[in-house]
Amino acid sequence: MTLRGTADEIQLAALTRILDDYCEQAGIEGAHPAREHLARRLIALFSSGIDSPDDIRMALDGTAKDWKPNGTQP
């Protein structure tokens, strides 16, 4: 899957699956603020040309680990 520029319908579905799977594995449910934060990071990765789902997941690992809403862990 090549992810560059604007996401088409297929790419957007793939990005959504990556986010959904990632959040499920991390125990991030529903409207948790961490999910929105990870979604923004995922879009930033996509926009910068990251084109491998595995690379996206690894980058999200660093984001999830370091993210603290209002000084607390997700």
C-alpha cells in the first residue's frame, strides 16, 4: 500500500483499519482522547509519506507511549 498526499477511499479504509486494530490491541476504547491523538499522528505520518502499515504501527507505538493527556497516562 502506497500512502502519499490525499487519501483515496481505499487508503482511508486501510488507515482506519490500522487505527482500529492498533487501538483494540492497546485497549483504547471508543472516544478515549488517546484515540483522537493517535488518529492525528497517523494522518501526519501518512501526509509525510510513510507508506508501510508496519512503519505506521511502530511510529504509533512511540506516540502512544509518550502521550499524556493533561499529565496523565491514557
